[in-house]
Amino acid sequence: MDQLDNSSLQAAIWQKIDNKTKPRGALGELEKLAARLCQIQQTLTPTLEDPAIIVFAADHGLAHAAVSAYPREVSAQMALNILAGGAGINAFSRQNGIEVLLVDAGIDWPGERPAGLIDHWMGPGTANSLEGDAMSDATVEACLAAGAAVVQEQVSPRCNILGFGELGIGNTSSASLLMSALTPVPLADCIGPGTGLAGEGLARKVEILTTVRAAHPDPQNGREALRMFGGFEIAEMVGAMLAAAATGRILMIDGFVASSALLVAANLQPQILDSAIFCHQSGEPGHARLLAYLQAEPLLNLKMRLGEGSGCAVAYPIIASAVAFLNDMASFAEAGVSTGEPEALATE
């Protein structure tokens, strides 16, 4: 297609959508999704090539303060489960022909690190943010570079749609702190059950995170927020998102933790939001508020809160459907179907 300016492209997109053999607007949100995909790829005929999901895994020093219903050791155990193909992300990705890449950003392994991981290990988990910053400025920069390297070196050059997921006990705490630091939302409204805390456990998590937040000044930017509160996996995900958007890829954003990484990325590069598809609204309560702050409309709301990029894999067929109707559905002229009056097209 010839290069068009943005307003001309937008008009051409909706002309194509509205001239498909259907009442105008009859495919609802799928039409908006198709238009967004066209905008990201700057074309009237978007494609999905070699889809992949990167799962970034790491431990958190704050997990020693019992902010999770699960022990810290579960991070390593679940990473092994992904490597063995037995996790939720494996099942959903196999179903939809999506490659899964697992990045070790900083798991605290009880023994030797297993084979099959992409190694960008920054240490056995971040420092405990109750006692100071989660990491140094130098480590933040190393994480951002490592995430970019994953996209540049490990993802197929043909891949034009990339999902982002995470794994790490304690990382909803990090996400909550990042959200409270970079948005006007009060910290208490950013905190949720994570792996399943309730009652006294959830109250303790709120108390601990309130203490952490009060012990740090307000960060001036996303890099400072990562230094204070971020996990290695979140920081590497930020770098990967920035690199993926720079190459024109569609970004599939998973749940609360992945959205907090995108929040940081958008603080550093606001235009990245134009490349993002929010795949679902997590059951984690802070996610709905973060989506509202980002003015994002998620594709699904199944009350999932698994992480691992699972929401990306589950939503992928919907994205594929948007591409399919735009490319394969006949127009009124092609099918020889009368268009009728505009008023009639707007009704079912």
C-alpha cells in the first residue's frame, strides 16, 4: 500500500471495515481491534507472523517478608514446569501455535541452573525494598539492555506479534509499588491478593508495602521507580517492550505485572502505548484501575490472574479473528450485496 498520513490511513481503514458484508458496527469491538492492528502495522492488510510470548522470571527480596501466599521457592519450581511444558502458558500456547521463550532474569535457584532458559540472570532476586532500593541504577540499565537483547537475538526476525508475561513470587507487590509511584492511584488501591492472600495475610501485605513506599522518595521517572521497587523480570520486560515497539511489532500485554512494566515503558517512551494490545483484565483489583489510568480496553475479562503471559495466549485467537475478517471477508461490491441505507446498516 502507498504510504498515507495517519488521518488518511485511519479513513481508509474504516472505509474498508464498513464496506465488509455486514451491518456497520456489527462486529463490535473486533472492528476497533482490526483498526488498531492496521494502525500499528501501517497497512490495510495486517498479518500475524511467528507469534511468540516471552516469560521473564525472577525472585524478589521483598518475598522474604511474606507478601505472598506461596514460598519464594515456587518461582524456581514453576520455571521448571514451564521448561517441561506443563504450565498454563504451555498449554494455551500449544493450542494456538505460539512459541514460548523463558528468560531467567534472576531466579534464586536451589542448585545448578537448568538448561533451556535464556540466561540474563542478574542475581538471586532483587534486594529487599524494605531495607533500601531493590537494585542499583547500573542494574536497571543492565536489565533494560538485557530485555532488548532478548528481542533482538532470541525472537524470530519474522515474528511481528510478541506477548509479554512473567513469573516470580512477590512480583504483584513490586507491580503495586510501581503503579502507586507512577500514577495518582493510592497505594492501597493498587494492592491485591496476588497468589491468593486474604484476611490477615492481605492486611499484612498492605502494611508492608505501605512501609516500603513511605521509606522511598517519589521517583522522578520510570528508571528511578525500577531502581526502588522493580523486579529484575519487570525491568527486563520494560527493555524488551521498548525494543519490540521500536521494530514495529504488535505488543500483547498480559495482566497486572506486565501492565506495570508497560506503565514504566510508557513513562520512558509514551508512544509505546500505540503498539499495545491489552489482552485481558486480571482478577488482581489494581489492574482495572491501571487499565483505566492508561485508557486501555482489554479484550477479555475472565478474572484470570495466573500471569505467565497466559492472557496473551488465550486472547490471541481473537486478534487472529480481527485479521481474518479484515483480510478474508468479502466487501459488498465483491459479493454483489446491496449496501442499503446507512440507518439500516446500524441496526441488527
